[in-house]
Amino acid sequence: MGTDWIDVYQVHRYDPAVDLAVTLGALTELVRAWKIRYFGHSTWLVSPIIEAQWIAERRALKRPWTEQPTYSILTRGVERDVLPTLARYG
């Protein structure tokens, strides 16, 4: 890619078959190695967002910093669940 690091790495589409603790551990290692500065997720439901926060806290891992939801004038469901959850966890 011709760069020394990635500013924001987005994990798209939550996969329940993949252990979230392993994913957070790998992303934390990338942050600690200065390969990525921040990471987040895209189009995740509330349940895995909350689970990621709990796992990060319990295992001293980095927390996701961003969420890239599907959001438009026609798709506004994110306002009911995801945005309040993100606000609650900072």
C-alpha cells in the first residue's frame, strides 16, 4: 500500500463464527506495533458492539473507536439502537 501505517482500520460485517476476543487481540497488537492508529467496526449490531467493549475491558485490550453504520434518509434504524449504545460507551 506504500504506507508505514493505517490511520483507521475498519472491521466490516461482524462474523459470529470468529472469536471476538481473538479479533480484538490482533487489532490491539497492530495498534501497539504502530501498524494502525485506531480501529473500528462497520454495520455491527448492538450486541457485538457491547460484547467488544466488555471483552476489551476485561482483557485490557484496545476498544473499537469508530462505527460506520448504514445510515441514510431511508435507513435510520441506527438511531434507535446503535447510536445510543455508542454514546453510552463513549
